[in-house]
Amino acid sequence: MAETKLTDAATETQLEFVLHVIPPPMKLDWSTPRSLLVTTMINHLRGDKAPIGHLFVDFPLPKNAKASVPPKVASAIDGARRVITGMSRQKMSSIDTIKLVQGKRLGLGSFYYDFKGKLDSIEEAHSELAWAKKRGRVATIRVKISEETAQEMMDFLNDWIEHGSFRHYSGGLRVDCGEGAGCAEFGMHFLSMALGLHAINPEWMRRVRVPHRLIGGGFAGHQERVSMFHLLKDGHRWAYGSEPHHVYSIPDPELIFDWIKNHHPDLSMNMIPQAVNWHSGEFVRKEFDVKYPPESMGSIQEQWAKVTVK
């Protein structure tokens, strides 16, 4: 019954959440750690805007948006209609990335490394989406939402900003608790809010067994130093189930894009809660549980001003 009410309310207000999905330019080869490293490096070195793919979230501000935030934040969103943003790593050149991964001897610890993150600005989102659309590399999922859901999205993003969660870009973090996120986890969290369901399709997930011996940088309790040469030399397979390993599982923009394309060749689809049979229950908002330094009011204003469309 709750799902029917959500759909009816959304139809009346005509509010819509949009998830924009951009795949990488060349498919990443996840068959072995070595092949993943090589194809990832090639995509980065070619200077593509989305070398590993990207997701943007796009949702309307609720009617009482200004009343739900402090006056100084309200002034930053005055006249704004929508939010369009995504989670990204702060800009690093391909060479600087290699220097970081090699210098810290991360190996596959790069899966867990806390890179400096940021929220994409409206200008960055519009530019990348226009660029990707010309290349046939944008697919969209659209969900009708209610005013209440739009408010929940705004409240979550405000907490994300106030707690400094946007400064932490990595895979495997607890997005719902504010630890940070990669672009895909961030997008999936908003899609779940839009649907009112914990709904990440298993067909969108990459899941590998990461060998302990290839995890460096002190991550997941491993103090080994794993060079890129070591990864190329010994990364000929993922771990067997009987070997020491960590399971690494993330939603993948490439798989999400391919799934949309297979079901909707025009690369655009409308999704309703009643049609989602892969969910794991009703979406319930969790309290943030992080000890990051709180953002200053100036920073909060800056983040809101750059992610809203006026």
C-alpha cells in the first residue's frame, strides 16, 4: 500500500529523480587483477572524462527547501530548482595517480584507499553529460518521487555536506552512515531513496576475491608493500575461496549501463517500485556515524551553491 501511495503522490506533483550513467570508454577487464590494472591504466592515459565510468544524481528541491536549512545555506540555494551532482575523486593526473599508488605500494589496497573526494559541480555535470551524450555513452533511470522523498534526498545531501562525507572517495564504505563513497555507491544510495527500497540489482555488481598477498598500504589489516610490478607479475588470478582473501563488491557503471541498454535500447527507462523484484526491503534512513571534522558554514554554502541549478 505504501508503494501505491508513493506512486500516486509522485504522479500528482510530477517530481522526478534521474540517475545518469556513463560507462568507461573501453571495458575494464576484471578477469584478473593484472588485466584490471592494465585496462584501467589505458583508460586513464587516454585522457577520457570518465575512465572508469561515472554516475550523476539529479533530483528536484522540495517546496520548503529553504525552510529546512539554516538561513545562510538558504541564501545559497535561493532560486534553485534542482540538484545535479556526483561523487568524484579530486583531480589527479595519471602520472600523479601512479606515483601515489606506487609510492605507497598499495597494490590492490587501492580498492580501499581513502582518496580525496569532492562533489561534482553543476558545470562539471553538464559538461561531462553533454560530452558523453555525443558519444552515445549516457543512459538514464527515471523515478517519479514525492515531495517527501525530495525532502529526504535534500536532508541526506545536507548531512553529507555538513559531516564532510564528500571529502572521502573510496569503495566499500558505508554510504548510509556517511563514511564516504565512490560515484556508483553514491548513485545507488539515491536510487534506493527514490524507490523507497534497498535496490541494487545483482546484475550491476562486480564481486571479486582480493588475495591478501596483493593488498598493500596497511588496508584491511595488511602491512605489506605491494608494488605495481608485483601486481603485474603475480596478479594472474583472483583468490580461490579456500585462500586468504577479502571480498570486494561494488556497483559498476559499465554493468548498469549495459543492463539499461539491453532492456531499453534507447538508453532511457522509467522505473517504479512495483517492478523492482531484486530489492532487499524497505529503504530506512540511518543516522550518520562518522567523526570527520565538521564543515564550516562557508564550506557548506559553497557546496550547496555549486550543486544546485538556478
